[in-house]
Amino acid sequence: MAFKITEECIACGACTPECPNEAISEGDPVYIIQPDRCNECVGFYDTQQCASVCPVDACVADPDHKETNEELLAKKERLHPA
């Protein structure tokens, strides 16, 4: 499932450069993750990079965007064709 950024976000921007899919952008007032670009870093890293660098744990799984591992890998391939 894609991740989302909760209202606990302090808008520090630490997550933005960590996303391999450029799915994170500055929102108002908190940053946002585009679910059609987020693949939980599957195929890139073992953990979600946004969540690992967030100082306030504002990056969490989004239950409204559940996807299988195969779907997440397909999203990676769509965003980063070989």
C-alpha cells in the first residue's frame, strides 16, 4: 500500500530527497505523497525511506491504497522502465 503523510508532519522536507519515485511534494501545510507514484520503495530498499528519515513518524501506511507486492513492483517498472 502507498504511504501517506499525516498532520503530525513538521514540514522539514527530510523525506523528499529520499523518495526514489519523486512521489513526495510540499503541500499546505504538510507534505503529501502521491499514491500513484509511491511503491513503498519496493525494489529499491528494504524499508520505506520516507518513514525511516521522518523525525516525527508522520509517514505511515495508507489503508486507502492497498497493493500487493507484485503491484508495487509493477509500479516501479512503470515509473522506471529499463
